[in-house]
Amino acid sequence: KLRKEMFSKEGVHASAISDNMLLSSLCKSGRLDEAMNLFHEIESNGRKLDHIMYSILIQGLCKQGLVDMAFQLYKDMCCKRIIPNIVAHRSI
């Protein structure tokens, strides 16, 4: 909802940086359901997910004890030929 409000104005578009900041904030505040929804929304809108977006979610999931879910996301990332960074590796 927040993302839609932020970028509903004509000529204002989300960027990878703004999406990463929002994903990170959601994860840090324990709002993982919203972070996952945003992640899937970004993908369904045709935007490419990158290693930073995946790493943010993987780290957030692991910190909340959702390691199985994080590992599934990690495998998904690798299947899409997105190379994991050190944050993703260390989180798992």
C-alpha cells in the first residue's frame, strides 16, 4: 500500500534502490509478509529481481527463524541464474 501511495503520482516511478530500501525496512521491522508481497509484486510488474533484493529477503527470513523459506528463495535465485552475494551465503 505504501509503495502504491509513494509512486501513484504521475511521472514518479519506483527504482531498484527505492524497492530495496522498502524491502529492507519491512524486513527489519518484522513485516515479512508485506516484504514477500512487495517482492512478488515487483516481479509480476515485469521488473527484474536482483541479487540485492533476494539477499535482503533471505537475511530477513533467516533472522526470523524461517530458514527453510529462505533456502527455497536461495534455490529460486540460483535457478534464475542470479549469483548470490556474500550476504545471502552468510545468512543461509
